[in-house]
Amino acid sequence: MKLTTDLSGLWANVERMGKFEANFNLQEDHSPDFELDKDLSSTAGLDIQLEDLELENGVLSVKGRQVLLFIPDHMQRIEDVLSGNNLGNRFHVADCQTLADMRKKKRFNRYKATYNISGLFKIYGTSSISNENVEGEAQLKVCKHCLGYLNYKGYRKGGVKSKIFGEFEISEFLSEYSTLFSSMPDRSQVVDKGGYSEDWAEVSTKYRATVNFCCEQCGVDLNSNKRLLHTHHISGNKRENHSDNLKALCIDCHRKQPHHDYMRVTHENMLFLNGLRREQGLFKISNWHQARNIADKAVDGLLRFYEKSGYSLPEINFIVENNEQSTFQLEVAWPSLKKGIAISAEDIKAGQLYGWNVLSVGEALSEMNQ
């Protein structure tokens, strides 16, 4: 029996109270670890050992949570870094050559892990003048080797490197790779949710209704799952609620807006969205730009690399049907070569079982960097 009850009013109340996103996996224990989340969300970070770090996805994680790594000890540079006269140690977001070298030299215990998105890191050192211990919080910059390893936003292309490095935002980065992780902090833990008007839930619901709950960017009709359609403030001012400043965007298009707050998109949500896009005839891909717009952001750097390397245009979110009971889905695929990239471990295993060369995102990144 198909239910047709309109639950938009209920979801409006959920938005008004603030959403908590729980993830259930019957195969693994992902029960909340509040102490771990507390440490990782702080500017001081969490002491980690080499064996704590997970590198399977190319980007860094600890116990299933995507993290940044930084070295807090700035020795006698500490005062210059705190005053802004020295950029200090770079923080890492990927399994770049610098981290590989540190592992070989057995100097990895110098690092701490965090997913704090403020850009502030708690650092310490010794004063070059008084020889006393000094500590404080400072803005640190991202590692350029990491950007190159991921080909983040096309970083390997010469002329755009300085712009990508200068405009790097932690919140945007974490959002773009969020589909690779089954356990992520709720957005309320890492983003200040203040700033919205008291009637925002009502304003948002009414605006989305005016566009019949369709994304104004990709066009997907989300009447079947209205909570995946958000109302975006074009200006960035959360209190400018006039219609000219609002735009209804699916959660995928919303997170792709520049300079946007951290927004988690699960792999399951992406599969659902792309299933609807396919059903509604929105998968029109005739060039690389369209492919990147449709594809999961976690494979964006790979797609940019493949384009520059002269690869043929791939299929995006390609479904392979072996029989009625067996299907698997690839984020990127070259069917004639039976080669592709998948996010789900089940899809990787199924693809390999049926004779495809299926790589994880981490394996594809490693291959790209050979």
C-alpha cells in the first residue's frame, strides 16, 4: 500500500527544533562516541597514533570520521605564527607525500587530528626571547601537497594553484568528501546554526512550495522526499528572506554552492537523488563540465585529471544489471573497458566478482599519483 500523507508540516517542525542525523548500520557498531567527537571538534584536537589513521579513501579519517592533521609544536617560531608573521605548519587533508615521509621517518606522533572548521588550531612552542612556553590559537594553511594529491578543484593545473590555495575552506572541503564516510558529526556540532529568523521553517516551506518542491538548479522533483530540498540564501545573509534572495536547491546542489557552511550528504542520499534524476530524464551528459556537475564531489579531482589526460568521457552513476537480483552502481564508469570507480564496498566487490576493474576512490587517487 502506498502512503500519500503529506508530512511537510512535520518536517517543518523538525527543522524548527533542529535536526539530528543518526546513522544506523547493522553490520558495524557506529554508536555515538561523544568524548571522541568532543576532542575532534576542538581546536586542540586529539592525539593519535599511526595505527589510528585510516587512509583507504585517500582523505584522512579516524574511527570513520574525516579529519585534518596538524602539528601543534611550532618550537621557536611560535610567537611569529601567533602574530601572523609566519604561516606556521600546514595542516593535512589527504595521504600526501609529506605524511608518507613522516611515517617512514617514524615522526608521525607529532600530529593531532581535528574536524574543527573554524580554521583555528591550538599550537604551542618556546619563546625565542624569554625561553618560556607559549601557546595560543592561530590560523594555519592547508598543505599544498595534499591539494595536488587530490587534484582538488583542478589544483594540478598551473595558473589556478594560488587561487585554490588561498580560498581553501575547511567546511567546504569536508562537505565535498562527506559521502565517503558512514560516520560524521552532526552539522550542529561543527556549524553555528544561529542567524536564521524565528519564522525560517515556515518561510522555507512556503518558498519550496512555490517551486513545487523542485530543485532550481538541477531540476530534480523532490515531492517524494521534501526534506532533501533546502532553501538557500543567495546573499549568504540568513535573515534576508525576500524571494529574490531565496533559491530552492537539493541537498547536493546546496552543498556545491561556493563558500557554504559544512553540509553532510550521505552516499545513500546521493544514490536516491541520482535515481530520481535518472528517472526524470535529467542525466544529460555530453561534456566533462556536465559530468562533474552530476557526479559526486568526492570524484571531482579525478574527473578533472581524466579530462586533462585525454580519457574518453565516462558514464556517471552507471548501473550494471547482471540479472534481476544482482546490480551494482559505479560513480564513474567506462563500460566498454569494464572499468570504474565505486564508493560502496558492496559495489566494489560485486563489480570485481563480475569481471570489472572497479577501484575505490582511494585506489583511484593512488593510481592518479603514480
